[in-house]
Amino acid sequence: MSSYFNVIGTAFFVFPILAFAFTVPYLLFQYKKFGAIPLLRSAIIYSFILYCLTAYFLVILPLPSRAAVAQMTTPRYNLVPASGLIAYWRANHLSFREIDSYLKLFTSPSMREILFNVCMLFPLGVYLRYYFKCKMGKTVLFGFLMSLFFELTQLSALYGIYPRPYRLFDVTDLLDNTFGAWLGYLCTPIFCFFLPSREELDRRAYQKGQKVPFFRRVFASVIDWMALIIFYVAVESVGTEIFPVLRKMQWLKPIIMAFSVLVYFGFFQWLCKGYTAGKAFLHLRLVDRLGGRPKLWACITRYALLYGLVLPAPYYAMCFLDASSFLDDSALEFAGTAFLSALFAAVGCVFGAETVAKLLGSENEYLYGRITATKIVSTIQVPAFAAKEDDQTVKPS
């Protein structure tokens, strides 16, 4: 048993690394489909990943040395079902007529191995029925296929890494694992009675998706900036190709970048009726106060304020603060520089406070959005089943 616990501990140690690699694709998928990241759904998904990782590690770990495997002479496979129990029965001269024989059989190492194999894919049956909504036939099939994958992994000597298999391909394990998945399917109501249904999870997700959380905006901005960099490189390449002299004018690069930002977030977004690449991918849209297409000047002003004033405000404040140390004894110049530094610091503080409020669930638009009379809204289409549930929860006033 200690070896099993060691393997499970290894899975828990590796899981954060795997979870970190999985997080960004998972967040993008959830934001694109539902527009939100429900905590309970995420806990179920990540627990399923942890379970799969643990089951896989139980199949391959502990890893022996290649030299030790090369000296093995044990069989590579067994195609006789329950051969371990049969061998134990014969070796101990057990009798069908004696109750003690059955007690010895059920406490034998072979029976413990069978119980372990049944338990290993038992959670799979629960997950497949509860979360993935699989019928019994599909659950049994997927349980068999997962078990077959494990057994073939052993038969392949861990995909050819070892000179020969160091664990037995056993048809008994295949049957036990499949039975475990089927048993998990049958017992799902016992273990999941306190959890909301999958439909309820989806309904809650779609409800949350009608709001625009902070990180959904961040992911949209990341996608937009990836597209913007491509646009900037294209503009710079075309410009230097047409006018080779521009290659020597390095001071033009910040101007070209600023021009690209205003064209992408201003003109293109207005042309696409409030959509950019990131917003379209994550079902977001920039609208005016009435929910319609924003004006061109509003798009340009909004992102000129954001990228030209709000985000670099702390940098501006530090620059003016440093500049004040190089001034002469003129009180007026010092006061003016200190005032500008404090002004930009205040802009940064307001933005920081608004961001904290967004993280805490505030739905108020940023100040630069209120100035330009624009806001970002969710365009997630709520399915009929979720819309019906919402209608039923509305009480007449």
C-alpha cells in the first residue's frame, strides 16, 4: 500500500505543473463558450485531470532502471482471465465446499489486485455519467478503451523506452477496469446526489457569462495585442519597403506603433461595429450607452486615453518626479513638475482602484469608458434551456 501512496503523492506533486499548462487553454475555452469561469465546474474539471494523472502514474510508476528491466525473464502478457485467482486456488488446495477457502481467496493478494483494478476506474464511471453525460454503453466503452490504453502502455515497454515490458499485460486487468467503470456509472447517484446537475452548472455559467469579468477583458486584450503586433510588423515592413530611408529613422517606430494602436482599436473596431479579434473570439463588443455601434471618435478617444494616458500614468509620474530633481531653484517650475507628477499618480491610483473593484465583481465601466460614453458588453447567446430557467426565476412585482 505504501507504494500506492507514494505514486499518488507523486501525482499530487506533478499536478500543479500540468494544471498550469492547462489553465490558459481552459480559460480561453470557458470564456469563449460561457463567458465565465464557474468555480464548481473548474473544481470538477481539475479534479478529473488529477484523477487521470494519478491513474496513469499508478500504471507506470515506479520506474525501474533499464538494466534491471533488461534482465527480466517474467512473462510479457497473460490472456487467461482470472489466472491469478485460479493459480492461488490451486496452490493452496482450496475447496469449494469449505467456507475458509473463500475467506482465504477474498483476502489473497490476487483478490486485492482485482479490487484495486476495479477501484482505479470506478471514478471514471462517475465522471462520465455525472459531468460528461455518457450513457451506460459509452461509459463501459470508454472504460474499456482507457484500460486498453493502460495495458498497451505496459506492453509497449512504456512506448519503447525500456528494452522489454516491465509490467504484465493482463486481460484480467482489462476486465476488472471495465467493470470498475461500469460500477462507477451505477453508483453515481450515491456519490453525486449533493451536486447540481450538469444542466444547472451550464445555466449558472451562462448567467455569469452575461457579465464581463476583469480577466475576460485581459484575455481579449492579449489576443488583440497579438493581432496588433502582426499589424504593426506588416505596416513597418510595407513602409520600409516603399520608403527605404525609413530604416534609418528609428525614432519613427514609436510613432508607427501609436498609429497602429489607433488604427486597430479605433478605426478597425469602429468599422467592425465594436468588435476586434480578441473581442469577437471571447464574445465581447464595444458599444455606446444605448448598446449600439460606437462612434469613430469615441473608439479613438477611448483607446488613446487607455494606452496613451491611463496605463503609462505611473511612468509619467516617475518621469516628472525625477525631472524635479534636475530643476533650478525656481519654485514655480518645481511646483508645476510636482503637480504633474501628482496628477499622473492620481490617474494611476484611480485606474488601480477601479481594477480592484472589477476584481471584486463591480460592473461599473472604467473612467475612460464613461468619458467616451462607451462600454464593453457580453454577446454570449444564452441557450433556450438556460433562458427558460431564468424566466422561471423571475417573480412578478
